[in-house]
Amino acid sequence: MSASSRTATHKVVRYTTGEEEMYDLVADPWELVNMLGDGSVTPDDRALRDGFFARLFGSSGLCLPPPPGYAVP
């Protein structure tokens, strides 16, 4: 299971294992180079990534909205 978000230019993914991926869809449309894994991420890219995850998980760090049947502890 994972959570992901995208814009016209970037895509970010967080897996339940804690691994994260970020792709520049303009420069890398086939998603071959994980920007978070190769050290090419800039401070602006990191801010974009943080914004994606803030919208996905909010300040609680939990998926918003929670999956059906899941009670927030």
C-alpha cells in the first residue's frame, strides 16, 4: 500500500515501509530516476515534497481521509 500525489510536473510516493520516491515528470516522464534517492533534490524540490505529504497526511501523519473502517487512535 502507498500514498501518492502529483502535479503536472512532479510525482511523489510514500510506501508503508517508509520509503519515498519523487520524480520530475518533465525531465523524467518514465519515472526512472528517483530524485530522493540520487541526491539531485533541491531545497525547492524538498519543499514541494513536504507540501505534497502535508496535503496527503496532514499534521497527524495519517492518511486523509482514513481508509474505510479505520479508526484514528
